[in-house]
Amino acid sequence: MVTLAVETYRIALMIQGTKHNLTVSLMRSIVKFTRLSIVIMQFFGINNAKQDFGEIMKTLSDPEGDGITRGWMVFYGVISTIVYCIPRMIEECCRFWDVFPYIPWCTNELSNIMITRQFCIILTIIQKRISKLTKMMLSPSCSSWLAESYCEKHEQCLAIAIKTNEFYSRQLLVICIYIFLKFLNLMVEIILDKPEIDEQPWHFVLEAVANGFHALTLVILLLLLAGSCESTKKRVKEFHSALFKTMTDRPALRDSEWLNLYVEMSPTVEFTARDFFTIRYSLVTSVVAAVLTYLVIIVQFNDSS
């Protein structure tokens, strides 16, 4: 709620007029409205999310998951916050109250990182389980009934992955849109937003460094998200390849109609953001290409005006 109030107040101030040019101000307004939509979605959807997330974590209850939760993404989030706030504290002559409005922003930014982190943690646990099933499928002691059991467990992992995608799909859609708009906004600020560059060069350098680092963290976050989805799909395909190899090497397994049907169907999972687009590595290149395209258009529009 604090974030919602602060962002609404800052948008109102921006509408009244800012020291920046119109293009940068317009981009900031769009990004802030997108950020507000994330806050509102998280606020109203938290009650419905608790039950689904609880069911997923109950199904994935595994001691190995405790070690995964202490990943380096926490360190990534803390560093992102520090690097974003410290240059602005220096720019404002180290007056904490001038940087106070950035604290709710950092909290909201970290919430996006933590949502992505939760999604990646669940997929990592699923990947480890499927990898174990793949190794057991290739073991010499794998019999027909064991292979059917492994396929059933593999199917359960796929069901959990599909449910996880349905649970996080809406949030990931808004986060991806926010990453695109924020990345474009940061690029516009770095290129166009140069007030008082001769009078206060250090302020401009600090602002450019902070914006550049922030843009880099957004790309890294999108890469982590796409990489986790791609890795899960890869593990699923590896299991199907292992099953096919096992049935090829052991003719006795071919008598099982269930295994033959499973090999023929080869069920997989596709991670999407509310079916608007597929989350994979090509999404990162598409976002970067779209940002560069719009950046050229905005720069030309700003020069002509």
C-alpha cells in the first residue's frame, strides 16, 4: 500500500511537470503505471495465490529444495537495490529523506525478483526429479513395471510444471511487460535525459551508471527466467530419449502397450505468459531488438520535435 501511494503521488507530480523532456517523462509515466498494475495484481491476488502455491510446495516437499532456496538470486536482488540507491544518495548530497521515495520502489522491484525466484526454484526441483528418473530409466536393472512407474512419475512432474505455469502465468506476463518498458525507459534516459551535464558531470555519470546497471540486471533476470524454462523442457526431452533408447535396447519392454503409447505421445510442457508469448531464449532477443527499434524511433521523434 505504501508503494501504491508513493507511486501515485510521483505520477501526479510528473503530470504537473518535470525538469526532464517530454519523451522521457512520458516513458516514465508508462513504466510507473505498469508498476502500479503489478502492485495492484499482487495485492488483490494474494489470497487466491496462497492455496495454489501451498499445494505446489506440498507436492514438491523435498529436503533438497531447502538448499535451492538459498540461491544467489537473493544476492542479486540485494546488490541491485544497493547499486540503485547509493548513486542517488550521493547525487542528493547523502540526504536520506531525498532517497526515501526510492525505498518502496526497491521493495516492489525485489518482489518481482522474488516471484521469478520462486518460479525458478519450483522448476529447478522438477528438473532434478526428472534427471533422476532419466538416470534410473537408463539403469541395467530397469524392468517393464519399473519403466511404467518412472513414466507415471514423469507424468506427475509434467502436471506440476503445467500447474506452476498456470499459477505464475499472469504475474510473469506483467513482469515481462514491465521489464520491456523499464528497459526501454532506461535506454531513453541514458541517451536523452542529460540535464546540467556541464554543471554537474558527476551527477550525470552516477545516473548513467545506475541506469546502465539496472538495465543489465533486467536482461539477466529475463535470461534466468527463459533459461529455467528451456532447461526444464530439455530435461523432459532427455527422459523421452532415455525411454526410447531403453525400449530399443530391450525388446521385452516393447510388449507394454502403455510404454508404447507414452513414447508415441511424448508429452511435454510449454511455458507461456497467459498464452501471449512463449518464455524461451528467443524472448530475450525479441525484447532487446524491440527496445532498440523503439529507441531509434523515439530518438528521431525527439530530434524532429
